[in-house]
Amino acid sequence: MKILITGSSGFLGQGLLESLRQDCGREVHLALHRLSSIEPMKDLPHTLVGEIRPDTNWRSALQDCQAVIHCAARVHLMGNNEPNSLAAYRVVNTQGTINLARQAAEAGVGRFVFISSIKVNGEETMIDTPFTADDNPKPLDAYAISKFEAEQGLWSLADETGMEIVIIRPPLIYGPGVKGNFESLMRWLYRGLPLPFGAIRNKRSLVSRSNLVDLIATCLDHPAAANQVFLAGDGEDLSTTELLHRTANALGKPARLVPVPVSLLEQVGGLLGKRDLIHRLCGSLYVDIGKTRSLLEWQPPVSVDDALEETARAFLHSHKSL
């Protein structure tokens, strides 16, 4: 099976590429924005397609492909509150995705796997009510809206062309080389800083890159995956406090967590301009992967603790000077 991967230089794409390259039954072809984006693997079959836009020409990259895994997306936009932010997201995430999928169908691609986002379901859950794959979507920000609109366009295209669509909505992805807030938390823990997060009783779902890559590989050719939406997760939901304890343990450090009431954290976060960060740390967002388990007969192959240890080892290796 020849597979086209977009976003291969990104965090998820790198892990996916690493895994699929080891599968002798699958031939990987990369669609690249620029050659320098994947310098360590420039010997792999690839096509330079430039930026993802509504008019990008994918035909050469799609030649003889049986499946597409579309990981590439616009995930961060400076000045997100500007009126044109949604339009900018739509260019890449909505129109760019549908353009790629249409050309894939025309090229005879049998299955299109789209990496969407749990943010399509919404921003938070009640502590006793997880998101499910069959919930009515409630995207709120520009990124989530653009992903949801892409999903809608893909379903229309599936009806029109018969190409099989698989949509995967992951929550926060972590693993070796993770950046952003997860890396910041590891940095704080490694330095032994006291953190005011010792009394958070929420519920959060995460997915390790290894588990998500395994799920994507399963969705490439599993008959039951066709024309379905799946939520991804590690199968174990943690409070922020528990996640910090277990991450610190993976780093070989004590977790110095101070039990500050959530209400006080939210007040201080508002004063410091960190309201959104505190809300994410204190709020719940967890998913029910029951459909993913039952329909695909899939289980997350890597435990949370093993995934955290793998993530911690990579962090320690790259932060020796800390």
C-alpha cells in the first residue's frame, strides 16, 4: 500500500513516519512544503507541493497512492482575535483539506484519514460526562470551526465520490519532543519548583503519540474504520494533580505541589492574564474511546506511565544543561 502523508515534519507526522517506515507492507510518500523541512529524511520518496491552499496541486504526490493521512494543519495564528483569523484557518484547514481530498478521489485513492481535533466536540466536559464520537459537535474557536467545516466537506465528498473517509479527533498529544504547555510543565517539575496544583480534582484525557500513531495505522485498512469518526486516547483519564505526580516520577524528581484551591488559582490567573491556561489545567476534558475500542478491536498499546517515561527520557536528553 502506497500512502501519502502530509505534515510529516510536525510532531505527529514525525512519529507516524518513523513507525510506517518500519512496515515493509507500506510504501510511504511525503508531501512537503519545503525540502529543508525534512532534511534528516530527504532520501525518502517525496513531492514538493508548497503551501497548503485551496488551489495547491497535489496530483504528482497522489500518483498511485491508495491512502492519504492528512496531518498538516494551521494550528497557531498570531493575533488570533483579529477578525480575519477564522478566514486564515479556513484557507488551510478547510479549503486546503477539501481540495486535497477532492484530488485524492480523482486520483483513485481509496481511503482518506483526516486528523481533526477533540476541540470539534467542544472545549470542556463535565467531570462525569465524557465526549463521545457521536456527540453533536460544538466547535468554539477559529481552529476548531475550521476543522469541523473540513469534516463536513469530507462527508459531502464521500457521498459524491465513494472515497472512504476516516476522521480521528485526538485530545492533547504528548511524547518525545513534545513542546508547548506540556514541555513547560516538565521543565517546572525538573527544576523542583513548587507548583500550586496540588488540589485539582478534574479529569483530562491525553493520547501519547505512540498510541495515536498505532490507531492511525489501524485505520488505514481496517474495514470497520470506513466512514467513521473516532476519538483517540490513552484509555486512562487523569486529574492535573495526578498527571504532575506521574510525570515527576518519570523525570526522577519529587513533585512539589501545593494544594491551592481552584477558585484562588482562577482569580490569580485572571489577574496575571493566564486565565485560559488555568482553566485548561483545572477544567475537565475527557473522552470515551469505547467506539474506537469496540469497532476496531483496538487497545492503546502503550500505558500512560510507559509513555510518560519515554517522553521524560527525551526531555532529559535534550535538556542536560538545566
